[in-house]
Amino acid sequence: MKLASLKKFFSPTFSIQGKIFVAFSLVTLIGIVAVTSIVYLYMRETVKNNAITSVTESIRQADESLNLRLEEVSRLNTVVATNKTVLDTLTSKTEEPSYEWFQEQKRIEEFLSALIAYKPYISRAAVIGLNEKVFFVGSPWLDRSVLGTPMMNDLLQNGSGHTYFHQTGTDDSIVTGRELRYNRSLIGMVMFNLNDDFIKKIFDVKPTPDSMLYVLDRKDEFIYQPGTSSLPQETILKLADEFRDTEGSVERIIQQTSYLVVIRKSDYTGWSTLALVPMNSLLTETARIRNIIATVAIVVFIIIVIATQQVSSRITRNIRRLRSMMMHVMEGNMTLTTAEIHSKDEIGQLHQVFKSMINELKRLLDDVVKKEKEKREAELAVLQAQIRPHFLYNTLNTVKYLAKLNGVPNIVEVSESLVELMRGVLGHSNEFLTLQEELQYVRSYVTIEKYKYVEPIHLHIEVEDEALLQLRVLKLMLQPLVENAIIHGISSSAHEGLVQIRIYADANELRIEVRDNGKGMTKEQIDALFEKHKNTRFSGMGVRNVHERIVRLFGEPYGVFLESEPEAYTTVQIRFPRLEPHEQEC
């Protein structure tokens, strides 16, 4: 396929097949993209929600596991605080070294060893008296130097409540304890160290290999943090401060990396746990599935495009055939090709209509040829008949000449009037003429008609303004009205006939009134006059015809209007637009 053909095929301006192909392809593409996007976004959101649920549940379980151990340690603290041996030892006056002191040490160490037996998460148990007596089992080493340290002061300030201190150094651990009182006097405190490895094991929650989990106490001290963290502590502290009083999850950009941040605060310890899961790692499987879906979508789209091309080609095949037939006819060939369209759809119906149209066009062309032949014959006949008006004029002029020679003025007057009237009727092809010319035809007509009757007929013309005579009016607009006045009004009366023509202007209208003193008409006769016109020997038009000519050209405000009284008069008024001589004829 050539480049021009491809351009024509794919251009929606020229090809219906191209329009169908582009429309189907766009709809399919939009549908596939929409479905793929919705599936991917739904799957991404599902994975994200599952990760939030999983991480939250893991943190909750870790927190509950830690709380169980801390509650157990709290009970051990209470046991130590209420043990008579411990209280007696701290209040005794024995000094180090002495036999009594060694016996006290042995009894307390055995007591503490029994307490922490089978509790591997406790690395050390200690009883510290304010009298500088220090007893402990486990590691690390502990002596009276612990007195006065910030850790000791912090534990003593909390009294018998829950307090925890993160001890760092050679042996990282969580220290918890409570004060010891005897007779309401503070005599010392009991202290347990929780193994740091135990803490790490509890909070070793990793949904993905590169996820990170941080545990901070109330003082923003790190209780737990991953061994290899790509984020600085300042960033974690800032994030913890931002979500200090809230729980839940949020997606946050940290150092140009998107993280899913899950936050939980322990009701028992008051510690805050922050889990940071990189979205890229979390959605690795989702991205792989997205790529698979995209590949499948592309393959499906290609298949649909190919199928659309084939379907559009089959749909428009009959349209192309019909177009070829039309182009064949446009070139002047009225014989249709043998290719037929047999489908029953709209294209098949259009093909049948086109065939009928061509057959009708052939018939009309044959009629045109026939009428052109008849027209040429008619033109020849008209050419042959052109001599007739001239012959009639010459004959009438001869009659007038002979009447002058014989001294018959009546015949001369009638001949001259007939010549003028026929020259106006047969000689002018224009539809419009001046009012002065129209009045001259009326005078000629009345001059001829007055010799037909015994009683004389008088014509009186009254013009309000001589300039009105130069206005343009319809040809033979007044003569039928005067003829109607003479034949139907004056001819049957027994007195002299009078036809009055009054011409005046009213705003932008030309008004012409034709009034006779004949026998008049009833309303029924007036209505009948407008229903059926009378032919005259010259004009071939009646009053109704004059009215219809005016209305057809200028509309309803204009026309012919009659007013009559039987045995008295008849007045016919013409309302005509004021057409100046320079205006274009209609």
C-alpha cells in the first residue's frame, strides 16, 4: 500500500473506514488503559493495605510479647519488694567484709537466682540499698558506683510505677525496677536488666529485606533500631515527633524514596514503634504483575486493531462500491456497472435508491432532449409569427390613413387608441412601467370602449402630486379594473357613465382608487369576484388576478380592496408600495 493510500485510509476526513478504524481503536485503547490502570491501582492499594495490616499486626504482637515479659518482671519486682529476707538484709548493720555479710549475700543471691531461673530474657537481677549494699546475679558487673547515676535517680523518682531505662555501653539492655521501703522509709531499690538480644528478637519485624523498624521511649531514646540504617537518627526523631500522638499509616517521601510508615504507640510502656517499608520493595511483585498485564494488554490491543481493520473493511466494502458507481455516473456514464450490492442494510437500500435515481435521471434527460427539440420548434414558430404584430400595426395605420382621407374622425381616434393599446400590450416585455404610461393605456382603452355604448362614458383622473406619475407600477394593473367598472358597472346603467381615478400617496404607499357610478355590487358578488376572474380581450387578467400579482410580489399589506353599494357606486382601491424610478424592478 502506497503512502498516499495509507494517508487517505487513516485520515478521518476522507475515509469512513478510517473513521471506524480510528474510533474503534481509540475506544479499545482507552478501555484497555482504563481497565489496566484500575486493576493495577486496585492491586497496588490491596498490597499496600495488606502490608499495613501485616506490619501493624506484627508490631502489635511484638508489643504484646514484650508487655507480657515486662508484666512478669513487674511481678518479680513486687516479690522482691515484699521479701522479708531482702528487707532485713538492707536494714541490717552488717558490714563488708564479715561472715554475716557473706551469709546475707548468699541468701539474696540464691533468692534472686531462683527468681530469674528459666528466664533467659533477664540478664541481671540486683538489689541495691541506699546504705551502699549491692547484691546481684547475672551480668554485667554491678557495684556501689551505680548509686547517684542518672539511671538510678530516674528509677527512684518513679517510685513503684513502671519505668524503663535504656542502658547503653558494653552491654545494651533495658533496665526496669522499683523502690524498696521499710516502715515507709526508702531503703533501696530492686532492678532487673532485660537482655538486648531479647528486644532485638521481639522487634525483628521485616516485611521486606530493606524495611526498617525503630522503637523509641518517652524521652525519644532509641530502644531498638536496625543494625544497618540508611536514615539518620535526626530524620527518625523528626518523624516520631510528627506522629507522636497518632497511630496508623502514611506514605511519605524520605530522602527521595517513598516509604510506607506504620506508627504504633504502646499503652503499657508508652514506647513508639515506627516501621518504614520502601514502596519499591513492597510493590516489586505488583510491578512484575503490572508489566505482565501491560504486555497482555498490548497484545490484545494489536489483535483488536487487526480485527477492527478487517471488520471496518468488510463494513465499508459496499460503501466503496457505491462510491465507485457514483464516480462512474459523475464522469457522464449513465449506465451502471454490473457490480451489485445485495445487502439488506441501509447501504443496500441506498443502492436501490441510487439506481432508481439514475433511471429517473435518464428519463428526465430524455425529456430534456425532447423538450429542447420542441423548444427549438417553438422558437422557429415564434420567429415566424413575429411578422404578425407588425402587420397588424401597419394595417391599423392604413385604416387610420384612409379614415383621415374620407373625413371620419371617429375611426381615426379608435385606430390610434387601438394602436397605442396594442403597442403597450405586445411591444413591452417588462413587467413594470411608469404610472403615467399605465394611465395612457387606460385612456386608450376608454377611448375605444366609449364608442360601444349609447350613453357617453367620461374618464376623470385626479393626481395629488405630479411626481407620483413617475413611480413604477405593475404593467396592466389599472386596465382590468377600469374594464371591470365599464363592463359590469356602467354598461347596464341608463345614465352617463363616469370613471374616476384618484391617485395619492399615504406614507410609503401609493394609493389608486377607481370609482364608477354604475349599478354597484353586493357583498356576495364582491366575494365571487375574488373567487373567479373574468378574461378580457386584451389583458387576459381579472380583478382577482391583479390582487394576486400584487400580493405575491409584495405581501399581504398590499393588494386590491373593493367597496360598493348596489345601484350607487363601486370603489376599487389599489395599495401598492412606492417604487421610485431608480429602484430595482422586482
